[in-house]
Amino acid sequence: MKPVRQPVDGVLLLNKPVGITSNAALQKAKWLLNAKKAGHTGTLDPFADGLLPLCFGEATKFSAYLLDADKAYRAVMQLGVTTTTGDPEGEILATCEVDTNRAAIEAVLPRFIGDIEQIPPMPSALKHQGRPLYEYARAGIEIERPPRPVKIYAIELVECALPRVVIDVRCGSGTYIRTLAQDIGAALGCGAHLTALTRIAAGGFNLEQARTLADLDALDASQRPALLLPADCLVAHLPAVQLDAADAAALCQGRSVAHPTAHPGLTRVYAAPLTFLGLAEADADHLVPRRLIATQQGATTRPT
């Protein structure tokens, strides 16, 4: 008799290597975990590496909360060279003498901190008439892109060994670091492109917590699920309530339940003993189910 596949639910913090797409990394991890359902929380380009949280099973229902979270990157720029893609995968457009210094670079960086606008790059997953922009870019077609508002919290100059410049960037979701590099190069009057990019944080997670595909591959199949974090880690920033058995059952059946002490808005909901049920909307002394999980496998973090 064929063995029954056990459900795989949780979040893998993956350190994606350079040279593969985010989807290829996802499919490899999905195969190693023998998971039925999987998704990621925002792509990294093939030339980039770093933190790529992957969701499996019921955790995929909450992936959007990390997709929209703040991110942090370490970016390596080469001044004096612009490319068609803003990264090392494109063709060189122009070269220019680099006549600048550390002080000049530090003076320019504050221009890009705060609420700014960016023109999305052609090699991106943004859609135009149902097709991602990168498909048009590969066909040599340029699509007009309106500027988009983004938020950059901080830019730190880590290293300046001209023409090589390294910066750390903390930003909101939707920020294009390759566009930031191009804009900084333009402000310096010499142009620039990214030569390397590492995502070092996303939401409340950081790269030091991540594991590699090799780590996953080295384990026995029965040991691999132990690397997964529980699904509720994706919504740990939300307030939490715990319900008794009767109210938990009612909520799981799609009914609202009375709960006068819940904070207004989205709330994590748990049933004893600390089993994550999903999300509910707290309103008018009641909890209304919004996004519930279909299984209650494994232990979760204690609600706080």
C-alpha cells in the first residue's frame, strides 16, 4: 500500500543562492519536503541571493502579510557603468569616468530617503495587459511605466572603494533596488548598476535565521519538516486572542463569536492548547472569521 502523504504546513526561511530563480528554489524545496502546496513571499532575481521565505500548505494563506512587509538589502553598485537592466545580466549601455568621492556619495544618499517615486524597471514582474514586463523586455519592447510611490527608511554607505560602492537599504515593499542604484548613479553624474544584491531581512525575519537548500537536502526526509516555522509566524505582528472550545468550534464553522476584549481589526485566533486557527476581524464586541486554516497540525508559538 502506498504510504499516506502527511500534510506539510509552515514557513521555510531559505537563503536563496545566486544563479537560480525564486520559483526554481521554491520547487526544489517543495520536492525535498514532499509538499502539495507552496508559494513564496516576493521574488529575488536570479543574480540576487539572500532571505526568501517560502510558505507551505496552510501557511500560504498568510503569505501576503510578508509580501507587503518592509525589507532590507545589501547592494553592491558599480559606478561609471550603466546597463540595459540595471544589473549584471544586461548589456552595457554606457561607461563614464567616475569623478566622485565618499563625501559626495554620502551627500547624495539623503535625497533618496523618505517617500519617493520610482519608475519600475522593464525587467520586473509588474503586469501590462496581463503579461509581466520582463516578457516585453526580453522581446525588446519598451513599455511606458508611470512612477510609483515607495518608501525608503534608511540608506547606509557601508563601503566605498571606487568604482565599487556598497550600501545597506531599509525600505517598504515594492521598492526596486536596481532602480535606486541607477538613480544614485545618475545623481552622481556617472551612472551605476547593481553587481550584487542580498536580501538581509523581511518583516521580522533576518538572513541569519535562514537555511540553504543544501541544509535541507542533507537531512533525512523525516527531519526536514522540523526546519519549518509555524504558519502564525507570518502574522506575529497582529494582536492575539484565545478562545474556549465552544467558541473555537463556532468560529471554525464560519460563525462570529462574542469577544468584548479583542482589539479592533485583524486578530490572530487560537484554541486551547495554543492551536492557531487563523485570523478574525474584531468588531463591535465580536470576532468574525476572515482567514482560517483547514488543519491544526503541530504546535504554534504562544500568542502574545
